[in-house]
Amino acid sequence: MDPFERVALGRTGVTVTRLGMGLAPLGGLYSAVGDDTATAAIDEAWRHGVRFFDTAPLYGSGLSERRSGAALSGRDDFTLSTKVGRLVTPGRTEDPGMWSEGPQEITWDFSGEGVRRSHRESLERLGLDRVDVLHLHDPDDHYVQAVTEALPALVSMRAEGTIGAVSAGMNQSAMLTEFARTGQFDCLLLAGRYTLLDQSGLADLLPECERRGISVIAGGVYNSGVLADPRPGAYYDYRPAPPAVVARAQAMARLCERHGVPLRAVALQFPLAHPAVAAVLIGVRSPEEAADAVAMARVPIPGGLWRDLVAAWLLDPTVPVP
């Protein structure tokens, strides 16, 4: 694949590189990351040609946005997405998976004013004058307010030219499919539900988006790490992977080794075979991880590997492959 091919999101003028960088780790997801390392990770991705970056207020209680904006300041021709639905306020963070510089609290708010306030505060933290894509962030328990208040606000902001594309990002496909059916979304970020281990998004969301011309951004393609390094103790869906999941990933890794390709490359490239998928996001916390993601995107995958995965009952034969 060409990781730096630019493709449009839906029918908008917003374009992304097929490979994008997820910047949650730069907020300290699971472990702290220093300022210099965070900047170096974005610099390395940029040096290779990546021009799509995704962050959120949740990531380190605003830390990822501050670091992202500082690293991207003064550059142009990039696409940046962030998220709304959670506000960063003084207090103590309640999310043990996120590390922040100081006492901050994350509060839910999918009201129209909450969306606009979140966007304003994101721009302040970023130090930038624009965000290209704005996602509703994990509205699992807030569907009614997200549809009746947050979505109209995003649509108005798009009409005003404040943002370029309306989106939502979730770890489930069912609600994203309901969002797609409103006809108001340009793209949708599906995390962890269209991967080598979990293709549940293929049952509803991907065909709906293909029919409607909505672009899907595939996140979590390593399923929190188990497809990057399938060892006992690896993470799957943000928690330690069950033994059966580790065993399945290890079986995939052995087949990949026989064909001389890393499992990471196969996991990264797999989602892009579906016509609805515009881009994949790879979470990075260091320049080494950024360089590795680019390298994995460029690895040629032999057709025989896909056939062997199907023959070993590790991949559904009806799933599109590169």
C-alpha cells in the first residue's frame, strides 16, 4: 500500500493520508511519555510523509492536544482530528488509564454548548486555529443527547466552516451504524472492531458506510497491542488479553513468519482492503514506533498468506483482503 496516498473523507474536501497517527499514547496512555519524545514521534511521522493525526481532550486530560499542537505548529498541509463529549475541568482524573500533568477531571457533556466549548478549548490547548475533523467521542451511554444536541451543533459548525468533517469515534459498530443512517456524518472512527481478530464491524457499519459514501477510519488495528506483540500479558481491548485471544494471535504470527512478514504489517494493512475504509490510525508513543508503523505499511503481503489464514480458520473467507 502507499501509506501517503491522500484520500477524501466522504464527500468533503478534507483529505487524509491512508496511514495516520493516533496520539493517545502521547497523553501518557498506560505509561508516561516525555515532551521531547512526544515531539520526536510526530517529527518522525512527518519526516516519512504522514499527514493525518488524531488526538482528544481525554488523552492525558488535554496533554496529548497540547503536545500535538506544539509539534504541528508552523506546519501546513496536514489533517488533524480531535473529539468532543468530554470536557477537561479542574479536579482529579477518574480514568486510571490516562496520565496527566496535574489534577484534572474529565466530565461528560454532549450538549450543543458543550460541543462548542470543547472545540474552543481544544483549539486553545492545541494553539492552532483549526481542527479538520471533529468526532463525537464514545457516546455509548449518551445516544439521545448526542443525536439531538451534539450532532446538530457539529452540522452547524461544518456549515459555518469551523470544521471540515463531522464524525464519531467508538469501540462499537452498532451505534456508529445508527449514526451513519442519519445521513449527517462524513466519516466514522471505528476502534478495534475491524481487525484481524474482530471483524464485527463488517456485519453492519462497513456495508452501510459503503452504500452511503461515508468514510471509515479504522483505529485500534492492533487491538490494544496483542496483534503487535502476541505474548502473555499483552493487552486486548485495553485490558490483559485472555489466553484464547493470545493463542489465536500467536497462531497468526506463526503463519506470518512462514511467509516472511511481521504480524504487525498484516494487521495494519488488512482493514484497508475494504472499500469503505479510508485510513488506519496507529497509536505511537516514540519516534521508533512511528518509523515502525511506516515500515509495516510498506511491507508487501503475499497473497498466499491470506489464503493460509483462511485455510487455518483464522480468517473468514468472505472478508476482503488486500
